[in-house]
Amino acid sequence: MQVTVRLVGVFRIDRFREERRCYPETATVRDIVCELGIPLSLLGIVLINGSHAAIDDQFRDGDTITLLPFIDGG
Amino acid sequence: MKILTTHPAADPAAILYTRGTVDLKSGSIRLEDVPCRNLEDVLGGFGRSFQLLAERRITHAYCEENPLIVNTGLLTGSTAMTGLRTYFSGYSPIKGSKKGLPAAMWATGSGNFGPRFKWTGLDELIFEGRSPEPVYALVRETAEGPAVELKPARHLVGLTSHEKMMALRREYGEGAHVAAIGQAGENWENVYMGAVALSTDNQFKSGEDKMRFAGRGGMGSLMGYKNLLALVAQSSDKMKPTSPEVKAVNLNVVKGGGSARLQPISRGGGGGTWAAYDVLQAFHAVPVNNFRPQGDDLPEKLCREQVEGQVVIRSEACYRCGITCHNNIFEKLEDGSAGRFLAKFDYEPLNLLGTNIGIHDPVQAASLIHLCDNYCMDSISLGVTISYLLSYNERHPGSRLLNGALFGDYENIRELVVMAGTGKLPEIGRGSWRLSESTGETSYAYHVKGLEIPAYQPETNPGYAWAIAGGHMSMGTYGLLTREGKSDMDSWVEGITRTKLQIVGFDMIGLCKFFDITKGICTQMVVDCLKSEFNLEVTTDELAAAVRRSFLRGLALELRQGYEKAEYTLPAEVWERRNPNIRLPEITNQQFLAELQERVWAVFEPELAGLLPEAGA
């Protein structure tokens, strides 16, 4: 299935800002994160179609998955 | 500290801390060892100082009975990473209830002053009364123990915080570190937001004004009222070798998940400062033009990739800290190399003296931050008060206030900062609450309980209402909606009343919040440090209970200083003029807030009884 992956902040460095990508039907957000080599320690927020989601959530064809870094205050 | 027990929670009186009391009026100084009353006293910081403040009935911040308490935390000056904190506590000139009574406050900062102060042998210094002449306090380590003297400070009057520090360092040499106010604190009558600057090794080595700040609540103004311009702590370096146990903790702090996001990008980290811009902008929740995000890409002009093209960014760290969270900004010379140091970009000053006042040029923002730092004001209070004025002027084109500045009007805004910092503009220097009361337009003054909020939209954080000493660093709910996606009532009640209030533990023990910002101090890491450093046996539950008692004591003290429950709310514009541009669930309508207030107080109220002593004076 095809989804749109959006990256925010430091995740864009040497990657991309937004891209259409293909994944198998059973894929989870974790598969995207691992494929893109995003360190889990930096991953703060996952959005599926603008709503907060968990890293092990699955997604559907046509969804938009946004990966954001941690926000820490100060 | 004298530690005569291994169980501080069960036997706190067997731990004594060394307190100095300075009567600024007479010049008399008394040193004593004081037995701890509870674990809060042992941990230190505001956990101890608020118990002292609660013993006094203070009706005006600028009165001789209002003490300035300078203390450290148990792990200040220890081998635990980030153990650099100094705390300044007193009744605040800027934060107060609508009944007109000042609130108890603390402010804290890192830098090298805290460890040096601790290594003199002192744990706490209380300044009573008011000196008839400008003075500074010299705290020294001697063979007989700590010694405290008052010295004439006429030669320091009118200098910036950095200039005062450099002058005192030249006088006292390498073993000396300094806490100082700037012109803002000296002009305490017209500036209620004066901060205290804390010197750093980097500052003294480079000559660049890279201080750290205890900014919130006007503790620098209180210091100025007392005619106390600076403190010098002079001691040898007493950092002992790091034990294997603390080494393991420190490694976890640096390499573990806790601080990875703060590390420089070059080390695979998140780069610190700009993570908040990046994340909040994805929700159109970066404060713009007095907390009114417009749903556009304007904030991106101060995102890292834009800033990098115009200035040189260097990642630097506090003394012996491996987190490297500072993003110091330098002029970019023609060959691309670094020129003059401009400012340190932290998220709050960058936003509140940048995007939120319509300044999108990093060099201009740096210039305003630099001025604010040198006059030594709280950048949050200054930025938010200016953004209120700019908003007022935008709404009243025919009757603008002061110099008529508008959003983005750099020259006029700069003039406001200079005039406020030198005490010539009380309308700004006394904060947004008083300014908005004078105009009669209070709904868009972005303060809570009289203290300006930090750079997180109130629409994302109803927890601001229960923060006891500044909007985000004394109530860790600022990420509950944005980061954790929690918009249900139960999560917010749980966050405010249990988990997120624990953030104030860092304001007791001497560690910076970046030691472990998500988990707080009630962790095995802290337990291991206390065991290794002092042979103390403390459980995480005991730590959590002490932190909770301290927070609740702060809340009880607010109520005693006249706060009504109706004051535990957000700026009214949030619901009166809902911002449709913020792409997050709405959790700050009046109905949600009313239920939240009811449920939060239902948890807190039964626990408040008996926390405060009878106030004396």
C-alpha cells in the first residue's frame, strides 16, 4: 500500500520532508522508523492523519504518517 | 552538610545543614548548623526555602522582613551530572494574588556559582533586611569553615551583570564564581522582573557574556531592593573522583534516552532548542504575535535551517556536563567562520523575544536576548509583557501606548528593552498583569496568577493554572497534549495532580531538569547517586512523597497569600477568541476548564491541611 510519510525537524536531515512510499499491508509505524534509520531515542510523536498514534500502530493505504522529534521544554 | 545517618527520611534531624544569616542593615552575620525537619530540608532548594518563607507573613515583596534565601541542593557540587544548581527564593515582586499579596517564588540556574558556593562549606545564606549602601557578599572557604563578609559595591553600580562578574573575577581570581544582578535589579522600583545571573567557566575563559540565569519571579529585583548587587563564592575545586556507580548514572544521562534529543545534531542528537519550534509548528502552536499562531509558516523563519544560513551555531555545555544543550550564536564572517558572540538561543527567549513579538530575523532576536541578559531580566516576563503592549497597539491604532511599537518593529522594540532594563519604563518592567490592569484589557495578557507564561500556547496546557513557580518548569504538563496526545479529562487530572507535578523535584535536589526530564528525580539513578555520594539510603517512594509535599506546600502558600480559586485559570482570550489555527484537540473551553478545576481541587484540597506553620511576623 502507498502512504505519505512526513518528517519534521532533524529527521529531515539527509532524508526528506515528505515522500510517498510503499509498505506491505501488515506494516506498522515502527517499520517506517526502522527503515529510515530514525533513532528511537529521538522519536517523540507519531501522527497518523494528524492524530496521535503509537509506534506499533498499523496504518492504511492512503494514510499520512508524520514523525516528529521529542519536545522537552526549556 | 553534616550527615550522621544513613536514613534521611526516617531520621532527618541527624542531618544538619550549614546556614548563614546576614543582616544587611547591621552587617551582622551568624553561622549555624541547622537540623533538618524532613526529607525536603535534606534535599534542599525550594523544598527547604519554602518552609522558611511559610513561617513569615509578608504583605509586600519590598519590605525588610522579606528574606532572600540563597541555597543549593543536595547534589549541587557533586559528581552527578548537571549538579550545578543554585536556588534563589523569596516573596516575589512580580507574582502576586489579586488581593495584592506577593507569592512565594524560587528561581534557579546552573553555572559554576552553585558548586563553588557549596564547596565553601555553606548550604544556605539568608539575607535579611536591606543594606543602606550597595554591597556584595563574599563567601569564602577558610581553615575554620565558611566565612561570609559584606563588601562595599559602589564601584559595581550601573554595570551589566556580565561586567559585574568580570570585575569581581578579576579581583578574586580563579577560585571565584559570581551571582550578580544587572541594571534591571538595581532599578527594582520600576523593574519587577530582574533576574540573577550566574557565572560560568566558559564566560571567564572567553570573556564572552555566557552567563546562566535564575530568571523567574523577580529574585534579581528583590536582591536589588536589598542593595545586594552580587555574591562571590571563593573556594578550591572540591569535586571528588567519580565513583563507578555515579559514572554509570552519568553515562545513562548522556547516552540514554533522557538527553539524546538535547545533544548536538553532529552527535546524532536532536539539537535542543529547535526541537520545540519544529514540533509545535507541525501543530501551528508556536506562539506568534502575542500567542496568536496564524496557521502559516512564519515561525519557520527562526527554525534551525534558516538561522544556520545567517549565523554560526556552536553547541556548548555547562561545566563538566556531557549534555551539550547550549546553542550559542555567533556572527558569521565572510569566510563562514565565527565572529562575535551574539547570544545563547534557548527556546523561550528565542520565541518570546523573536517570533512572538514579530521578529523573524535571528540577528535581531539575538540582539534583544543579549540586551535582556545583560540588563539581567527574565526573558519570559519581558517578552510576554512586550508582546502584550504590541498587541494593544495593534488593536488601538489611534491611541498607541509608550513609543507606539508594533509587531516586528525592531528599533522601537529594542528601545523598549533598553528603557525597561534601565528602569525608565515601569509599564514594561512591572509585567503584563499590571500593564493590562492599567489598560483595562486583561483577556490577552498572557500571564497566569500574575506571572507570564512561557512559550507554549495555553491552549495546549491548562496545567499552567497549577504551576507554582512559572508556567512550564513547575508543572510538567506542557507536553501532555502535544507530545502525548492526551485530551481526555482523566489524563489531565492525573497529570496535574500526580505525575507531572513531580518535575519540581529538580528544584530541590540540585540537578538540572535535563538530567531526566521525563522521569523526574524519583528514580533509581538518583537513589544510586545519593547512596554513592553520601551513603544515604532513600527509596524512590520517599523521594516522591517529599517532592509532593513540597509542591503542595507551595500551593498552600499561594492560597494563604490570597489567591482565589478563580485565579487558577488561563488568559481569557483562549476561550473568548478561540484560535482555529491550532491543529490540536480543544481542551481549554470553559466547560473543560471548569470540570478540570473541580476535579483537581478535589484531589489537592484534602492534602493541603497542616502543611504550613503558623506565620509569625
